Amino acid sequence: MTLANSNVLFFFLNSSQITGLLLMNSSLILSNILNPPVLFFFLGMLAIFLKSDLDIPQPLPKLFSLYLLLAIGFKGGYELTQSGINLEIALTLLAAIFMACAVPIFSFFVLKLKLDTSNAAAISATYGSISAVTFITAQSFLKILNIPSGGHMVAALALMESPAIIVGILLVRLFTKTSENGKKEFSWNEVLGEAFLNGSVFLLVGSLIIGILTGKQGWDKLHPFTQDIFYGVLAFFLLDMGIVAAIRIKELKRTGSFLIVFSVFMPVANAIFGIILAKMIGISQGNALLFAVLCASASYIAVPAAMRITVPEANPSLYISMALALTFPFNIIIGIPLYLNIIKVIGI
């Protein structure tokens, strides 16, 4: 967390609230850790550390990912039909787009202190985008605590996926000096296609629209599929994520302490910015947590795929390892309850 972020946060707090924040209620962390899907994430990591031969066959994690995107998109569309669009929802969606553009820009200038332009842009785009699974885990956490949230936050999730890719590429174009014979050119049609038509974004947005169009009738028909088995699939997906994250941890030895610190403290800083925006907008506690989690998470699927195409000079082992092996576990274990505690302390 930067000094500026700390000063902004403390502006909202008095001394007793700061003490409460520092002594964060351990029951929040415990309730999050004891969430079954999170425990399966630990089980996956443990399998690697203990050298078990546990493995999830490769086609299945992709299927689990597609299912989760379909389910949250469809449910979000249905809930939007129930709540409608009001000023709070409109402001939340605008704030989501703003953060998706702002986070990669200030992350880029922090990373430029130590890295070249290509790697700084790729990592900043990764942290400007979102992790759908972190968002889903936060939804599960809210459900355990019986804190309501709105379906429009799924629309915010969809809106925050692509802008960071565009901003990351623009940063490369602006800050990379071209040689006489030029660098490898890429097609903006290809860039925009990867940003807006990659599988995860397309399925999420499409499911959201289908949920809106079919409303309650569609929800009643698909409820057993999109809701009843949801947490079982999430548990399997996080089991696989635990396996992959444990493998990626080994690669972090090559990243250096600067990037390791960035992987933990930048999400907290981004979450604090998001919480301050949430307070200014006046959104509810549950929605504020989901917004903070969106601001704090990092993409390890959509953005890395786009960066490999558009910024091939960047090292994928840096931005994938940082997002998946450090930021993702930090957010689902410590970050989610930490952000909720900050939200409660500042009075949302």
C-alpha cells in the first residue's frame, strides 16, 4: 500500500476505527478459509507440496471455467431483470470502467521503476483486469455471512475484463521507441477481437444478456443447473487452481522481491481505491466488497492470452506467476475478509 493510499484511507477513519482495522476480526478470515471451495484450493496446493499424483484431466478445468462464467452471467442477468437499472447501478458500472482503465496506468508507472516497457505493460494490464473466480469466491463468502449483493455486479465484472487489455497495449505503443526498420506490427482488429471476443468475455456477456431476455421463466428452468451444482463445480475448479498455483510458486524465485511485494500490496491499494469510490457512490456493503475484489484481483486467463499475442516481448512467467501464485491465493484467503473489514470500519 502506498503512502498516498494510506493517507486517503485514514482520512475516513478515527483512531478507534484504525485500531479495529489493525485488529481485524479473525472470525472473518476463519469463515472464509473454512469455505469448502477454498479448502479444496488448499488441498490442491498440498497435493503438489506432498508430491501426490493427484491431477485433474486437462479438458475438465476448461469446462469448469466455462460453466462458472455461464452460471454467474445468467444469474446476474436474471437479477438485473428483478432490480432494474437505477442511479446507483449506473454509477457503479461507470466506476468499474474507470478503475479498469486507471489501475493499469498507475500500476505501469510503478512497475517502470524496475522493469522494461513490455513487461511493465503486460503486468499492469493483468492487474487492471479481473479474476472471475476471485469474484465468485467473494460471492460465496457473502452468502455465508448472509450479506446481499446485486446482480449488476456481474455486469461490472464483464465491463472490467477488456479495457485493461486496450490500455496495456496503448502503453506499449506510447512508451516503446520504434527502430528504423520498426518493431513487429500487430493488427488492431486482432487486438480488439482478443479484448472483446475472447471466449471468457463472450460467454460471460452472452449469458448475462440471455439471463436478461429470459428473466424469471429462464431462471426457473435453468436453476437446477446454474445454482444447485454451482459450488460443487467451483470446488473442483479451485482444486485445480490450487495444483496450478503450487506449481507456479516455484517460478516466483526468478521474479525478485520487488514483484513479489507488488503482487500483494498493489491489490490492497487497488481495493482501497475501490472502497473509497464505493463510499462516494453510496453502494451497499455487499456490492462494495464485490467491487473492491474486482479492483484488487488480477487476470490469469484472458489478459495473459491477449498479452502473448500483442506483447510477445513480455515474459509470461512473470505476469502469470504473479497473478496466479500470489495475488489469487492472497485475495481468496486474506484479501476478501480484509476488504470487508475495511468496508465495515469506514461505515459502508
